[in-house]
Amino acid sequence: MIIIGIVGSPAGGKSTVAMHLAELGATWIHADSIAKSVLDEPKIKQTLINYFGSGVVDQEGKIDRAKLAKVVFGDDEENRRSLRYLESVVHPATRTRIRHLIAAAQGAGCQGIALEVPLMFESRWDLVCDEIWCVDASIERRIEWSQARHWTANDLKSRESKQLPIQTKKQLSNLVIINDGDLNELRAIVSARWTILTKRAFSQDSRHCEQF
């Protein structure tokens, strides 16, 4: 089974690449979605409320990610301290769920996994990947796409500042995808690379079977 780690700039098209891989047969593991579901765990929710206060809760009593983001994404020390605390609470549970999903995909005989983790290198998930793909786009396109998430240009800049520089991500990746074309162009790039990787994996599996 192939594990493809997907990194890149915020709002650059990482999830679109992962979605195309899922269409080709990969299992898409999206760390942000998993972390969001972790926030609904009663123990974790109460822990965060105790620390941040009821101001991070919505009308349904759930953790409001937008309100939480305003508290943890900023440039002063209080914001950084809040972000560190949030990560200390959410990341362990998220990591456990990701491990279970990888194991389940392996057990089901899945061809590959698209592992989308924003802090791929910082959290060392790159060590489980066979390849790392870095997805980037022009700042103009990323600002446009981030508006669909109700982010301002400053929100985008703040989130980017909390991650490794994009040039570092590119240097640490096996494939760099510049997502400035249309969806058909992006799909063609993803499909071509996927075909190469799956053929290579099948060939290696065949040789392994012949040896035993």
C-alpha cells in the first residue's frame, strides 16, 4: 500500500488533490476533519471550555472552530500559548484516530492513502509516507479560495505563519504541484503520478511474491 502525504500552502488546493486521489481509489485521511470531530468528544470539549471559557462554544453547545481560531491564531505570546495548549489537547487524540484509519486501510487491502496533515513534517507524519506531494498556488488564487472559508487575507497570512515556509515544504517533497491551472490539468497531474506509483508498487509486490 502506498501512503502519499499531502502538504502545501493554506488554501492552495491540498484537499482537491486528495479528493482526486480518492476518486482513483485511495483512502483519504484528512487530519483537519478528524481534529474537528475530536472537538466533539465530551472530555476534550470540557477541557477546552475550562481553559478558554464559554466564549468558544456555539449555540448548540459545541466548540465553535471559528471562535477558537480567533483565540489561537495571532502574533502575540498569548495567542501562541493558546495554540500550544490547543495542540497539546487535540493532537494526541487525532494522532490515535489517524493510526487506526491507516491500519484499517491496510487491513482492507486499500491501494493507497492520501494523508492530508497541515503540520506533516512538524508532527513527523512524513516518516510513514512513501511520497510527499506539495501543493501550492499563487497568492491571488489562494486569497480567492480562502474567501469561501470566510478567511480574510490576514487570516490566511496568520495561518501560514504557523507552518513551515512553503519553500521548505517544497524542498522536503517528492513532487511539487503548482495549482494555477484548471481542474482538468490538476487531475491529469495527479492521475499520471498515481499510475506510476501504483504500477511500481504492484511490480515490487510481484517480485516479493516470487521470492517466497
